[in-house]
Amino acid sequence: MGERLSIGFLGAGKMATALGKGFLKAGLVDAADLIASDVFEAARSSFASETGGTATSNNLEVLQRANIILLAVKPGQIESVLTGIRDTATKGHLFISIAAGVPIAKMESCLPTSARLIRVMPNTPALVGASATAYALGSHASQSDGDLAGRLFSALGTAYPVPENLLDAVTGLSGSGPAYVYMIIEALSDGGVAAGLPRDIATKLAAQTLLGGARMVLETGIHPGQLKDMVTSPGGTTIEGVHALERGGLRATLMNAVRAAAEKSRKLGQD
């Protein structure tokens, strides 16, 4: 990938740790080239123990030791954090923000005029190499910066460049989506238990079923509706189950969840 990468995180929470572990697993960086800062000792300790990287309470130390700076603090903390590092930021730093909802323009206003910035929306399956990520370039980020971000996050799953105005929708869909999927798996497992299956088998069958269905969509390129029709034989068990899902409003509920989360992302950015 050219020059040696050194990756720093401002914020050492669960997402930073997941991304750090993902970059390590993908062989993109060594533990010696990972550093994170956080005001909470527990977060620092967890990041250091799980990644083998360095943890500090000093944001400026991260900028001194890393050339790629991931902004992994809560959206409401972004402005104060960026203002605090403004005088230390250089043209050699590439800033990558994973703060949900915070617009590029707001972040650029807190940094030096020429700061290179990319706004990214990943999700936690980065930890197992199955992240779904989208990213948008700031006004001073080059195409090579975008290519680097694409390589970083593609190594953790899939990554797609999008216009910034679509990132709130991405947040509502794939950013928040793992939680929806876990709830579906839990509910399917509950149904299996209600039908007589042991809990451990029911949960594994439910999870594998979602995994298999997802792979069918991705690897065959067939529309999900067509794949559903391939399983639903006339008068059979599957169409009976599909009918029950329709009565319960499954599709409308999931659509509402995505739209609600996307709207919350937009509000976070405005606030």
C-alpha cells in the first residue's frame, strides 16, 4: 500500500476497537502502529488489551504518532475535539470521521483550511471482516485519499463511495442495521424454541439462515423477491410463514426503522 501506515483513533470506544482489530486482522497495520486516545481509563485499557496498540489520554500524542486519524468520538464531541487539535494538524494527516451525522463542512470549519477529511459510515461487523461501509470525500481530500479509505474499509468487508447527502441513509441502513439483524436472529431463535428446538441449536440455525440468505443475494445477484419465490411452493409451509410476517407488518416495520435511524442521524448532524 506504499508508505507505512500509522493509524490513530481519537476515541477508544467499541467502534474504534473493532476497527483497530479489523485492520490488524487484515494485515494493514502492526499493533505498534496503532494508537488511541480517550478520556476514560476503562476505554483506553480495553483498546490496548484487545489490539496490542498504545492508549493515551492525550489527543495531541495521537497526531504526533499517526498519519491517519480516525475520529471516533460521539457526534456532540467532534467540534471541541477538532478545535483542540487544530494547531497540531498538518497536511500529512488524513482525517477519517466515523461520527454519525456530523457534516463534512462542520468538521472542516474546525480544522486548518487545507485539512484532508473523509466522512465514513462503517458498521461493527468490521470485527469479523464483514463490514458494510460507505464514505464521502471532503473538499480537500484527493482521489488517492479516497482510494486509501476504500482500501482500508474494503479490507474489513465492502466499501462504497457515495455523495455525502446519502450518508445519513447509509447510517440508518447498514450503520444501525446490525442491531436489527441481531433482533431478527433472536426472534427466529425464540420461534425455534417455541416449536421445540434447544436454544443453542435454534440460535445457530437462525444465524446461519440469515448468513446463507445474504450470501445468496450477494453471490447470485438475483433479486431478493425472486429468491423468496424460489422457496415458497404452492400451499406449503414457507408461504404460510410469509403470510404471518405480512400480517405482522415486518417489511413496513424494517423500512420504518431505517428511515427513523436516518432521520436521527440528520438531527445529530444539525445539533
